[in-house]
Amino acid sequence: MDNQKLADHESLDLHEVINFKTLCLAKSKLMQGLVFDDDLRALMQKDVEQSMQALGELQAVYQRAPFESPVPQNRPTPIIN
């Protein structure tokens, strides 16, 4: 059952979800530098960590796409540590 490929429309939808989640992750990381409340910053950091985990899981599913695109090994360095 795990060997099944995704249909074309499923692959496209998954690609859109990955793009959206990536943009949300970038926004959360950037906004952390503008937040002065420690509780809010901690919540945003938790969102970043969960988003990175979710993206890893989505990319694993994306491997079954019929027109799979390679995932680059190098990633941009974060603006905020």
C-alpha cells in the first residue's frame, strides 16, 4: 500500500501545501525578531519547530509524487538564531 504513487492532482495539492507551510515558517522566523514578549516569542518558536517537523513529514509523502522534484540539501541560513 505504501508503494502507491500519488495522483497528479494530489501531488499538485501537496506541493501547494508544502509551499504554504514553508511561507508560514519563514514568516514565523522573521516575526520572532520583532516580538518583545517572551511568551509570544516562545509560542512562535514552538510553531517553527512544529512546522519544520510537519514539512519533513510532507516531504516524505511527496516522494510518492509521479513528477517528483528533488529537495535541495542546502537550506538558507536562518536570519534569527
